[in-house]
Amino acid sequence: MVMAQTSKEEQQSKLNIKRHRRQIQYFTEDLGNGITLDMVAIPGGTFLMGSPETEEGHSNSESPQHQVTVKSFFMGKYQVTQAQWQAVAALAQVNTELKPNPSYFKGDDRPVERVSWDDAVEFCERLSQHTKRPYRLPSEAEWEYSCRARTTTPFHFGETITTDLANYHGKYTYGSGPKGKYVQETTPVGSFGVGNDFGLYDMHGNVWEWCADHWHSNYEDAPTDGSAWQDESNNDNYNDNNWRLLRGGCWDYNPVLCRSGSRLNYNPALRHYGNNMGFRVVCAQEWTP
């Protein structure tokens, strides 16, 4: 890989890392025709993955809590938008075909949805081939680490959630939070204006986000190095060795499923016609502050 042959300082120079007003480092990927992809620098660190048994909505699948050490990487500032999807879907095919405009709720700045795990992987592979940088889906550990951004509360902005902060089914409540709006559709990425301390937006709600891992029913024997928990078996039945991970909740689910520690699973080959599954990308390139 070309990027591995250069020093970290040279890599950072080539990526044109910038700082915004919150002192977040990032670089912008040019996808052509005025379409860009902002990639935020996520610092490495150690965190407690999973949720405590005392947390409202806790599931056994979120146990046991365990320490994970994550290396630095870059993550998409927002969920992949329909404009970004269309730009990458127009690139040369690597393994599978991609529908140019699969989403139900149309809008260039809305997150792409109705995409399978396989579709998301193909997107990453085309993006990698085009940019010569290592793009992929985040591991589940990377996703939760990035979502929490050094917090331990159910949501990165605190103990509860409101529809002023995220897009979810607002007729349901969490903790002391009030009932709110239920917009019944996706919203443009970043439209709530609430980023976490790593500079990421919409980590709670809007659309579910695919992760690289196979589904496991709990964290017994889970890796502690931030890597994706992949299985070698290719069993076609519903079991731990086939289905993939989704994180973050979505516009038509209850707020309890939008928690930082909440987990869901789905068949990787299917496009969910609930119009609520998307993803964000990771660039697996280490960096130093």
C-alpha cells in the first residue's frame, strides 16, 4: 500500500488535515463534481465497551463490560449521504453492482438508506480503489469508542435524549427525557448541529449504521484491541456466524435503541425496506496529533 511507505508526517501533509473551531483535526476527500467527504481524526485510547447492568434499557448482549484499546484512525464526520453514495456508485465496480440511487427518502444531504452490508462494503472498496487510501466499515469497538468520545453516559450528550438533539421516534421517552417530535423520515446529516467531543454528528438516530463485525450474542471472548470480531464460518443460518452488526438507532425506533451501547443485527445480504439502514466509513490510517 502506497500510504504505508511514507512517514506519518508525510501522510498527514498529503491528507491536508485542517482544524475547525473545536480544534478537531480532519481531512476532506474530493469525490468529484463538488462532492466531498469529511473524515475526522479519532485519537487512539482505551475505553469501557458495553453498558452497565444498571443502565435503563441495558441488554445482556451489551455485557460484560470490558476494556478495549483502540488505535487512531479517521471516521466520517457524518453518515454517508446520497450525494456521496451516487458519486462512489458511479466508480468502477470492484465485486458487486451498486444501485445508483437506492434511498426511499430522497435528498442529496440525507443519509443513504436501503443499503445492505454487502453494498456498504462494496462502497468502501470502490472508495479505496479511487483514493488509494484504506477505507472500510468501522469495527463495532471503533464505532462505540467514537460515539462515546470519552463519555460513559447512555448518550454522548448525557443521561437522556430529546428530539432537539437527534432524529428518533419522539413519541417514546428515555429516562427523564420528554416526548417530542416524530418526523417519520430521515433528516439531512448534521442538521441538529450537535457533534460529540470527537467532532462526529448523528451518532444517535437518523439511520442505523453497519459495522464490520459478525453478530455475537454477548461480549464473552470479544477482542480487546479494537479489531472487528470476524468469524471464519460461513453458515447460512441465523446464528452468530452470519448476521452483521448495526449501531446507533434510527428515525423510527425508540430512543432506548439510540444509546451508545445499544446493538442490533441483520442479514448482511438484505436491503432493509424500513428505510432506516445506512453507514459511515473509516479510513484505517493511523495519525499523530
